[in-house]
Amino acid sequence: MSNAPAFHDIGSVPLQLPAFSFLPNLLVACVVSFSVCILIVTTQRWHGRFSLDSDTGGVQKVHKKSVPRTGGLALCAGVLAAACVDAFATTTAAAGTHAGSGMLLLLIASVPAFSSGVMEDLTKAVTPKKRLFAILASACLAVWLLGASLPRVDVWGIDGMLVFIPFSIAITVFAVAGITNSINIIDGFHGVAGIAIVIMLTGMGIMAWRCGDMLILQLAATAIGATIGFLMLNYPTGRLFMGDGGAYLLGFLAAEIAVLTIMRNPGINAWQILAIYAYPVIEVLFSIYRRTMIYGTRAGAPDRLHLHSLFYRRCARQRIRARKHPWMCNAGVACFIAAWIASATACSLIVGDSIPAAFALVLFQFVLYIAVYMRLVRGHWGHCRHRAVILGLRPQPRHPRDDGVLGGSPCAAG
């Protein structure tokens, strides 16, 4: 393409590039991210008083020693390096500049969300409300810089309203903020958020490749490469955390890639993408409901009742015998989450072309989440299927094996 369209017109046509043009993006992002991770870990004696996560007694904490939580800087460096190399490549100048400019604009848009997360990692003083406003600001910046707003969500009635620009922008900002927060929500154990991003964006890349949209494939590969570089230090022993900054950056990139995919590819329905992103989305929605409706606390209040936290206490710690290597229990949670998301992604790629099938897959994951959650929080299947109990409309009956109930103390279960 000698005259690449402006990035504001990114929703027009897929960008045709060689099938393996994404490999340089992936490799550069991976190498740079890994190198910066090594630098952060080896120099923590100098920056540790700012970067170390020393709050090992927090209600949602499971690590036993201080670990740097500035992996987000490495992730950002990896993405930035790949974008710059792509933008200034001489061999594929027109196409490379278009893809590289796209990632650079995404990074610029992510600045408020990423900065608020990094500030929280360093100071532990940025409130959840301020971070939410920063994420909303990033979502608005993406609409302005990239023209990235949802043209459809494949829901009857709502699609007709999306022709009104303010409504489309509002829905887009809400969706981007939700996905961005969802990655931070599931970032509680070694490798969980990172592996989830790799699997989900791999699914997005495959869908883009099928449609011949190599631009989306390049964007996904860049984020995947940076995440893999980070995982080399994070999994399985957790020598470096991505922190809020890294979680917000990856979540924002994943959200915007989803929006751009819907914009550029009419053959991909929104439910197919939601089926891939379903686990973290369900987690954040159910967490808000649980905290506000059942416990009567703030939506952003930390607790130990996420599904991955319950799996850690109910299954990993009880089934994995590793007294000499306690990190194995922590790392084992990622295997459970990875199996869930990988299965959902595979099913979405196989049957998700049909809206009814994709919707059924999302609904199935929601029902499965509730069933598994109630089983873990109760420790048995009794009363787990009662609608009033699930919705928190009445207290759960006590059971001799209970060490905590859904309506009791957030710290009681497990």
C-alpha cells in the first residue's frame, strides 16, 4: 500500500501484509521487555524503597517476601520498542509505519491509565476512584486519537442507537474501562494476568489472520511479545510483579484491540470477542455485585473472594504438596485460569462465527463461573444451586463443613 490511510480511518479496510509480518514485532517486544525486567530485578537494591511490594499482610496478598511491582515499565518498554522499530523500518516503510503509528497512538492514549497505575505501584496512594477516572480518560483519548468507537455490539436495539456518536463513545469508554479493570482484578497470582493476556490476544490474532487483517495481528503480537518477556521473570516463582501499571497497560491494549477488530472486520461479531474475554469480564462484574449488593462495601474494596483466590485456598494449597517450594501453589492457579480461557478461546474460534453460538458460549461461562464459585466458597455443592442464595437475597444455611459463608466475613472462606 503506497498510500496508507490515516489512522483516524482505521475502521475502513484491513491492512494486507505478509503472513508472518508480526514476528519482528513479537520478538523485539519480547527481548526488550525481558531485558528491562532483568534490569529491574538486578537493580532493586537501589530503587527497592519505592518499587518493592512490601505489604505482605494485605487481605488479598499471598506472597511472603518483598517483590518489585514495576513490571509495567518493562511491558511498556517492550511495546514502545516494537512500535518504534516497526514505524521506522525501511523495508516495509508504508505498511510498517501504519502499524507502528497505530501502536504509538495506543501508547499515547494509555498514558493516563498507565501513569496512574505506576504511581499507585510506587506510592500506594492513588485511590481506586482516581485510577478509574484515569482509565476513562485513556479510553476517551483513544476515541480522539484513533477514532476507535464501537459501531455495533450485535445486540438488537442498542446497535441502532450506536449511530449517535455520543452514545457510541459512551458505550466504548464503558467497555474499555471494564476490560482494563478486569485484567487488574485477575492479577493476583504468578502468571495469571500475563498468561490470560497471551491466550486472549492469540485468539484475537487468529481471528484477524483469518480475515486478512494483519494490522490487528501485529498489534496483538506486540502486546503478546512484551507479556512473554515479562512472564520469563514472573512465572512461576514471581520475581517481578506487573503491578497496577502493567495490568492497566495490558488491559487497555486488549480492550482497544477488541474495539478496533470490531470496527475493521464486519465478519467478526462482538459476542465472539466477548466469549474470549468472558472470564475476566465476569470476574469484575461479579466482584462489583458481590461487594456492593451482598457485603455492602465499596466496589473497589480489596478482598480474598475472587474465584482465583478461592481456587488457591480451596484447591491449590490443599492438593499441591510443596512445603519446600510454596510458590508452586501460587503458580498452580495460573494453570486453572489458563485452561479456562484457552478452552473458551478455542470454542470461540471454532463456533463463534455464529452470534447465537457465541452468545451461548458467553452464557455457559457465566453459569459455569457461578457454579464453580459457589462450590469453592461453600466447600461443597449443598445449596449452591439455589437462586436466592446465589443472588444474595437470603443467607445461606450453615453446613457442618463450612468455615465461612458467602454472606459472612470476606476473610472467612478458606
